[in-house]
Amino acid sequence: RDPYEWTHPMLAKYLIAAGIEVANPNQVSGTIELDEPVTSLAVAPQRTYLGWPASVVFTSDGTDTIEARNATTGDPIAAWDAPDRVTSLVFDQDTSRLLVGLRSDGTIATFDLTTFLTQQGERAPPPASVGIDTGMDGVLQIVSSNSETVLAVRGPGEVAVFERVTGVELSRRDIDVDAISYVAAVGGDQPVSARVIVLDLDAGTVQTLDATTMSTESSQRPSSAPLGALMTSGQGTSQLTWVPIGPLPATDEHPAVSGGLAIYRGGTIIPDATVPLPGPGLALGWDPVANLVYVAGESAVWVIEPHGDNRSGYGVYDEAPFAGTPAALGFDVSDTSQSDDHGQLIVAAADDDGAALVRVDISQNAFAWRLAATAFGALLAGLVYLLTALLFRRRSIAILAGVFVAIDLMSFAMSRIAMNDIFVALFIMAGYALFWPIWGGRWKRSAWWVLPLVGVMIGLAAASKWVGWYALIGLWFLILVRSQLGRFVVIGATGFAAVAVGAGAPWPFTLIVFAILGLGLAVAWVRPVRLESAELWAVPATALVVGA
């Protein structure tokens, strides 16, 4: 998508993107071969504090068989039969249960994993526990809320919401839809009730149902036909609903593409953006630890940072190629312990050569987008040392300056986040390090090529952030104060700024501007400005150059 923002030029974004290219995150880290294609999966991540020594992935091929494997090694650890054909698998960490949707039975079968997850190696299947009777003819999809203890359930011609622990029915509606998601309620000064988002492929619409009354509140029609998947990411006011859609025509930002995403904000599904994808999206997943969205298409999974609006953001910034057509996604991640966070995305895929669980390493995204900033932060400390060494004869002062920049908390923070400040700081420092030997008279013979290079550095700074132009004003000041005419121009410009800008501005700014003006007048009083006729000839020459 368009990287331009009028408040922030795009050079720093391209440098961050270059760091992502160098780091090359989101690579396939392993493949677990399967006998049959998987239609649904769920991951029980490792939780050391609960006594769970390893992550377990549960899979089903659409029959009544459920298999459990070590999510890291792929070793089989258990297999058992459910009461009916399996349509959906959900891991409920709060109650240590595996929830299993059954195609021809309106019951959500549950299996107690309390002991199962504490064991290692092959083990007996987990015992069945009391299921949830949905009263439907079958369970086609189960959606578990990350923020509330509820389940949204889709069956043939029905949608219902249940309390996840007790199984008590909270609401129900007869409606034939193809996919559902759940938007949790938002509290605070402006509370918003929970919603169930439903996708109707026949009508080509995305609809909002009040989770309490199941009444339709709003309906949206994407700009291209929905493909069948639906997911809600985020928490609180940051919840977004993602809908893969069909082909999008060419625009000023992208050529015609075979697939895209319609993104809706909040429970009222306010249209937020329609963005292109490299291909049709077939499966969706949200990593709640890193807050990244993954869209799986034919033979690739694409990564999206979920911040944006209808003009920018939400663009795919990386992809992980794999073999096959994806059917389901799961995450082996943890926000409770770094040692438990394996940073793995598990993709169930299949092609003519067979079926597999593809493991994608998703742990390096933060490192990748911070890489360029970290490199520039290290170079900044070196440039500060260099400039200080040019300013002072004592080398110890330069060493101290470099050390102070290296340990300064602001510099430390800016060197480790994907923002543009560290880039503009380095380019400004490079420009001044080149300018000072010219201004101080050391490199007089090299001015013809060094000064243009100074201009390049300041230009790169401004291309990273508009405040780079302030550094150019500083260079102008240093040049102007070297001559009588320049000093006159500086004092005149300061007086104009004090009257035109300082008057009526907030009092701290007004005080600063008039203090600078007073300082300039005091210096002129001690060292009066004496304009000479030879310098005055520079005025028409300068006007001619500026006019040209």
C-alpha cells in the first residue's frame, strides 16, 4: 500500500523494510508429514507454571479420529475416536479442555486435559468430560472469545452463544450462514455490547448480530465477493474483523490482484479498509502475543501488522512459502514465559504429494523490523564521537560523548523500535560532521565536493522526517554569522519571527523567541554590525539565485 504520509516521509520506512529483508523472518522451520489432510487443529501451548512440559497440537482429518502430537518434534503421543465426525477443535486453557465440534451431533464433546498435558511421550487418550448440548442438528464451527468466557457456535441454519465453562445457552437465532466470529464487549465510558459477526456467502454480506438478542444491527457488502473465511483479531477497542475477498481491480497503489481483504472495525463493523493480497486468502489466524495477523493462501502465508486505516497500513510485509493448500492455522506462542514462547505458526496444508503440518518460525518479526534502527543507533554513537573529536582536541571528551549517546535511554529506546527518529538523527549528525571541518577551515580545498554531500545528508534526514529541515536552518545560521551581512540577516529574521510567530503563541514559546532576539541584540550591541559595500553586492546576487 501507499507508504506516504504527509506528516512522515517514507525513507525511514524503506530502511526498516530493508532490515526486514535482511533478517528474513517468517521462514518454514519444519514439516510434520501426515497420512491424511487435516481439516481442523488446536494447539495447547507449553505452560511450565502449570506443569505442561511441551506444546501439543491436536488435529482431525474430518473423520471421528483425533490425533495429538508434540508440536515441536511432531512425534505422535495419542489418538482416539470422538463420538462423531469432527468439524472443529478448540483448546480452552481456562478449564484445560479440548472442545470438539461434531458434525451430526448437536453436542460439543469435551476432553479433560488436566493430566494429559502434564505427561511426556506417548500416553493414554484424555478422558471425556461433560459435553455442551447445543440443541443443534450438528456443530459446524466453534469460536472461543479471547476476552470473555463464551463460545459462539454455528450449526446448520443456526447460530448460538454459550457460556464456555457451564455450557449455559445465552442466545440463539435461526440463520443460515457460512462463517462466524465473535467481537467481545468493550467497557469504559462508552461501553459497547458484544456482537457475533456472520458471513453469508449467498448474499455476499457481512452482518452484525447483537450477542444478547441476536438481532441484526448492521450489514456490509465487501467490494468483492467473500471467499468463506472470517476472523476477529485484537481486544477492546482495537478489535478488527478480517474477511478474505475475491479479485480487486488495479488502483494507483497496486495492480489488479486475485485476492484481497475487507477489514471492519469494532462490533458495528465500520468499513476500515480494503487491501490487496498476493493471492486469495483461504485461512486466517491472529497471534495474540505479537499482535500480528496471518493470512494463508495457496502455497504461502502472508504477514500483516494490524494497524492502519482506509488510506494506509494493513499491507502484507512478509511471506513464508510452503507446499500445499492451507486448511487451518494454529499458534504455539506464550505471553506468560519467554521459555514457553516457541514462536511457531502451525499450518495444516495438503497437495497431490501428501498432507503435512508446516511449522513457520514467527518469532523474529520484532527483531527484523528493529534491525535497521539498531544499526543506525550504533552508527550514531560513532558519529557523535567523530564530531566531538573534530570539535575538541582532548580525545577523552569525544569518548565520553560517544559513551553518553550509547547509554542514553532515549537513544537506547529509539534504536530498538521501528520509528523514524533514529534515522533522521544519524543523517543530521553525518551532515554536521562533514560540515564542521569546512566551517572550521580544515577542509577548505575539499569544500567543492563535501558541501554537496552535506546537502545530501540533510536531504536524507528530511526524507526520513520533516524535522530534518531544522538542521538545515542551523547550518544557515552558522554560515550567516561569519559575515556582517549575515549577522544583520539573522537579527532581522529573529525579530520578524518574534513579532510574527511569537506574539499570540503560548507563553513559553513567546518567551523563548524574545529571549533569542534579546540575546542577538545584546551581541550586536557589544559587536556592532558594520555593513560594507562589498557585502551589499551579495544581496542582488542572492536574490537572482533564489529567483532562478
